[in-house]
Amino acid sequence: MIRLSVVFVLLLVSNFLFGQTERPFPEIQEMSWGNEFTVEMKLSNDSAHVYDVEELYHSASFSKNNRDELVYYPVGLEKSFIDQLKARKISNSDTTNVEAKSTNKTLWSAIHYSIGGAYVHFINCLLYALETGELRVDAPLMQRPESDWKPKPRTESWKRTRKWNYYVPVRQRYAIREYKKKARNDNLKDLQSVPQHFIDLFLDTRDKDYEELKEKGAVEKLAKIDLIKILLASNYLGETQIKYIKNRVLKAMSRYSVNQLPSVIILDDFNAAVAMSLNEKGYQVQKIVFRDQEQLSEYEMKERKKTIRALIHEINEVNKEVFQKSLKKYYQKG
């Protein structure tokens, strides 16, 4: 009897743990405009949430003729993409896998080999790792050893990085200086597909501003700034730093929270709030609601939704083109 009780308890515990690890991502059950300034959402886990429209990302007009600029939306990752990453089981494979080792030559190749996808996946995964604190630009493995060594002759890279305490320009002063030098030399290839508003935020932030953001806990803004710093320094990173960044990204992805709220983007041209996610193929539409849908007929809503889905499909195609062009430019410039 005691043995049966123990077995029963073990089964309960294992079922509980399994339920914790395999808990499904909550799905959107209902979504609507609460009023002119809010979007309301109910999820399959019985939770209800209200989004402030002013705080949501508003999408600018998209032109099908502009096929040279990446379209970036700050959206969460789809469960299928996370499951795909977990199924790869590659977090430690680079110690023995020759192919994986060879990809650790550049930050892009190391992370791309690990997560797949295109540039939007690269950016989103790096940002998530930075936002969660798994990846830090001032981590011990990113610190440069103290040394009085000077190359003879003094190289350009030594001159530009000699005041850095880390392999990444942690101080805004040095980071902005590096950005301007690379811009003058037309050598911003590692930032060529980064959203412009990330770069604007980075350039508008001084060291004092950066510290204030840290005090406020503005992790999303800090992550965007630190992303720029990492990319600016990517040509100075050694294999140790590249592997550290890659492993931190993979660690963050393995812990990707099912408690993350669905991402909502406001498409002002359509008067619409669109719940979206990102999977291996690109952006995926989950739900669409219109601010003025009470004035729309069923046919009008259907046609407008059809247009939005076609637009997102077109954006995914454009992003693929931009990604391929960026790769060609990257390797042409060396």
C-alpha cells in the first residue's frame, strides 16, 4: 500500500513538472478595441489584458516599391520557432562539430547557424537575450585584459579600441565615436539592415542618459542601444566573445517565456490592431481588429483583412530580398 502511494505521488509530481515544462503558449480567444485608446485581449489561460494604443508600435506606410529596406516589427516568437530551436539541441555541439566551429568566425554566422531564419530573427533573438539580461555587454567574458602592449606599427583597430575596457564599446562616448568613424569610411555593413529608429535612439543617448535609462529599468531601450554596440564591435570580437554571445542567445531562447503577452502592432493606414508573431518563415498574423469595425460590413472587414494578410506576406518577401542583398554586400566589402 505504501509502495502504491509513493508511486502515485511520483506520478503526480512528474505530471506537474511535465505540465510546467510543456505548458502551451496561450492563444488569443478574444480581441477588440476597448475604446479609441485601448485594445483589449482575452487569452486561453483565462487572463485578460489591456494595451495602451499610444504605447504600441505604430507601423508606417509600406511601399511595395521600396525593396531595399528591412521592415522590422517588435513581435514575439511563435511557439513553432521556439520548439524548432529546442529540437536542434545544439547548445554544446560546437565543441565537437567541425561545421559549427567554423561558423564562430563571425557573430552573424555563429547565431544564424544556431537559430536559422533571416535578419529579423537575428535581431529579435539578440534583443530578447539583452532584454532578459542573459546577454550583457559588460559580462566578464567581454572584458579586455589589462595590457600595455602596443603593436608596431600601431594599427587602426588598436587606435580605435585602446580605451575600451570591453571588446564592445560599453561607454556611449566611445560607441558613438566608433559609429561616426565607420560611417565616414562607409563601413557600417553590420548595421545595414538595423531599423533606423534603433540607430537614432543610440545616437541621441549620451552616457548620462544611458545611466538614467538603467535607473528607470528601461530594458527595451537599453537592449536596442546595446545591440548597436555589439554590432559596431562585431569585427573586433574574438571566437571567445562570439561563442559567449551565441550561447547567451541560445540560453535565452531555451527559456523563452510562455507568459509573454501577444505582440500587437497598430497599422494606422488600415485603422487596425494586428496581433502578430514571428516564426521561421517570417511575420504571422494571429488576429485583426478594426477601430471602426462597427461601421464596416462583413464584406468590407473581410476584404480589409485580406489586404493586410497580403501586405504582411509581401513584407516577408521583401525582408528575404533585403536579407539576400545584405549578405552579398557584406561579403563583397569583406
